[in-house]
Amino acid sequence: MNLLTLHDGELLLRIARSEIADAVAQEPKPLIHHFPFMEEKRGIFVTLTKGGQLRGCIGLPYPVMPLGDAVRQAAISAALEDPRFPPVRKDELTKIHLEVTVLTVPVPVEGDPGDRPNKVIVGKHGLIIRGRGTSGLLLPQVATEYGWDAKTFLDQTCRKAGLAEGSWRDPRVELLTFEGQIFSEPE
């Protein structure tokens, strides 16, 4: 993955903030792309917090659309469509803190499933668990924020997928890792 500059990240945060404000006010405006990096297909997640608590987090784990379109879609979805939370209200906008995570392409973890904890680097890898008709994803920063070790991170990703803890040991359950470049608004 080509790393983005701090300026690029700040631009993504401004776009995400603007898209959320426009969507909450029900005044969508067309996104204009003037930067080549915005045309690259990249995976992305937009995370909203309020008072240090999660308020919405939606993204696209795979590079299925240009980054400019992906940040717009993820920002609006995180604010209005995360099924765990009610839609963000206009009076909340100034209290919402944004984080944008640009992802590398997820890659399968090969080898003995019992050895998976040794292949997960906490603080570097994000995880996707897929199997039994379901999937779950946790961003790299989640394990660090909660102080999890690799095994706990794997178990929590299973739980996010609706699977029992330890399901990562099943060879029919696929594990993928990815990395993320994190851009966060100042507190």
C-alpha cells in the first residue's frame, strides 16, 4: 500500500466531516475529486466517537471503489446507517470525533489454524474472520485500545462475526489480516 501523507489524511477527514454534515442536514452535495490519490481504489473505514464512546463505524474492507467515493459512502453510512446506533443528529455534530482508516488489501493467513495467534501482530494487523456463513472485522487499533493479546483479538473477532470464541482454530474458518493507516481529528 502506498502510504498517504498527513495532508492527504487531513483532506479525507475534512471530506468525511463535510459529507456527514451535509447528509445529516439532508443537503447532499456532489463530491469533487481533484487529487490523484482520491482515484485509487482503497478499502476504508470511518469511525465516529462521542465522549470517547463508539458512535458509529462503517467501511469497505476491500478496494472496490475510488478512495474519494469510499470515504463519502463510509462517512454517511457510519453517521446514519450503523445498525448499532440511532442516526447522528445535527445537534451532535460538534461533539462527534472522526477517525479515517485507510486499509491494505486483506490477505489470508496460511498454515495451521492453531498457530494463528503467532501470526497476528497486535497494533499492526486488523482481522477478518469468515466462515459458517458469517464474517466479522476488527480494525488494527481496536486490540491496542482494549489491551488485547493476539488470542483475545482473534476471539473478539469471532464474537463480532457471531461465532463462538475459539472458532479461529477451525480450518474451515478463514482468517485474513490487513493493515491500516489511521488519520484522526484532533481531540
